[in-house]
Amino acid sequence: AKKIFGPKGEDICAKVRDWLNGAETAKIPRLPSNTEAMPVAAVHAVQRAADVRTAALEKDKSVKESNVRVPASALYREGSTAATDVLLASEHSVSAPPELGDRVANLCASGVPFGSRGTVVAIHDPAEGCVEVVMDEEFIGGSTLQGTCANFRGKLCVWNHLLKISASDSKGIIDNVMPSGSGKAVIEKLMSDIKQDAADQKEADKKGAKYSEGKKVQPSTPAKSN
């Protein structure tokens, strides 16, 4: 300190340290220069929105458990031996670069429950690097993301270990991984049968209406008395 600030270097160094600690940038997490991240206030808003949605679903009990038949080939690689050896987003041809605010579901990120959903709040490498995600619910392996979110809610994940979820993405994945004879085929056949039954009923109604219009009522004749 004396070599830099002179004879009173220790006193000046303490003043400089106090000034740095009081600066707003001192509390911002240190990140790579190419990182794109939400402001802390925006991250808090994302977390509050997830909390409100979760509380509303629990109160209304609108979410019900459903059993859906999904073939193992839609989740696991051929010849896989570990529970986390699942297909990655790139193998579904949906590994587009991440964007802030993307909704994602976990495939095999370490320490995150399978299928847990969250929101991307920071991107460290748009091509193939890592992203920071605030999950909708707490989990054991979660962190505070250097103080930007509540504890047990944040996680630094490899982008390829997550699955971006939206209506269009889900449709493309289903078309690629659901083989013939699976639940998809059953649903398509069911919908086809319903449409065909509706068409048959409509045609029958038309024929019944035409028959009623063309039918003539014969007048009754009085009986002759003997």
C-alpha cells in the first residue's frame, strides 16, 4: 500500500476499499464479458411469478396426475445403462441457442430433478455453453446464483442438458420420437373415429329428415255399418 499510495498508504487503501464496497457494481456477481443476464430485479420478478403460479395451482388443485405411455426410446439412448443417460436436446434437433426468458425442462442436468421446469435468466455462451436457470420450485441441489435468487432455486446448467419447452417444440419432438403403435397413434385413431362417427350421424339425420318430408299420411275412412 505504501508503494502505491505513499507513506499514508494504509489509510488511503482503507478508504479506497470502503469506496469500492459502497459502489453498486461491487455487489454484482462477476461474470464473463460475453455473458447476457437479466437484471437482479427481473430475476426476482421471474421467481415471484413462478411462486404465484405454483400457489394458485396448489390452491385450485387444477393440476391432476395423468398416466401417459411414453416409449423408452423417447427418453433414453439405445444401450443406456444409467438413469441419467437420457437423450439430449441436440439429439431431438431442437438445440437452438438459448434466449433470456426461455422456459426449459431438465433432462439430465446434475443435481436437478428430472422434468423440473424453470426460466433462463443468464446465458454464458450462446453457442454451446452454460445457462443459469431459476427453477419453479425449490430442490436440494439448488443455489442462490451468487445472490440473484432465493436459495435452493437456482442452478448453472449446460444448455444441452435442458429441453426448451413450447407448443411448437413439443409438437416437433413428438413427431420425431413417438413410434407407430404408441400413445400418439392411439390418440390419432381415437380422434379419427370420433370425426367419422359425427359425420355418420349427420348423414343419418339428413336421410331421416328427407324420409319424413316424403312420407304421405293416408286419410282414415269411416267404417261401414252393416
